[in-house]
Amino acid sequence: MNRKSFIKNSLGGIVLAGTAISPVLSLAQTLQEPEPINLKLVKEFVVAGHKNLNLVKEMLHDQPNLIYARYDWGNSDFEEAIEGAGHIGNKEIANYLISQGARVNLFVLTMLGKTDLVIPTLETYPELVFAKGPHGFTLLHHANVGEASDLSDYLKEKGLKETFVKIK
């Protein structure tokens, strides 16, 4: 193939490919990413998650995806509303958020006294005994505020003594 034929065939391929791709590009331009949820609203929801069930319900009704939102208090100290309920020991709000599809974690399960879930997880991943939750609250803190004495005893047996560890 000579140079002239190569260029002609290459340009034809590019035009043909462009014709096939143009509907996809047009569709992509019409499907724009949604705007992020306002950080002030996220903060308000996370704060409500600590102690205000009525506000949590109202805000979730208006903005259902707040249930997945996390607020950064600084220094990568992220917290979701369910985690606020967890470290305060608010079982009512934690259970409500779980019923609405919140992402539950080991700290909240510990506060709720879910021994049958927490202990097997810690036996499988023993290093998690010393994990830091939001604001540096440990699993022992969560067991204590949730009045989960069996988990509190278990964590102490595994060497956890602190209820709080500073986040660096």
C-alpha cells in the first residue's frame, strides 16, 4: 500500500469511527453528574444522627441519600449519622438508620451488642480490636456506651484498654 492509499484509508476509518461514536458522546453530554450534597446539610444530618431522631427522619424524607453522607470534621475524621448514634450510644437512631439502609460498621454493631457478629469478625481480623472509630473512639468505648458488657469484657481480654485514641 502506498502512502496516498494509507492516508485515504486511515481518514475513512476515522470518519466512520467518529460517526459510530457520536451518538454515545451526545448521550454522555446529556447525562451530567449530579451536584454533591451541600456540606452544611451533611453536617446538620450527622449532628442530628447523634440525638435527634425526628430531625433525622425529616431530613431523610427530603434527601434520602443523606443516609450515605459522611462529614469530615478535619484531619480525615469522617463520620456518618449512624456513627454519631454509635458513639453516643443512641440505639434508637442507629436501629432506625439501619432499617433505612445505612451502612453499618463494627463500631455500631459493638454498641448494639451484636456479639454474634462482632466476635467472629474480631477473631478473623484480630488487629481490628485496636481500630479507631470516628473521633478516635475505640470499640471499648462503643461497648461501654451500648452497655454491652460481654463485648466490653471480651475486648479487655484481647488487650484493649483505651476508650479513646487520638487521631493523628
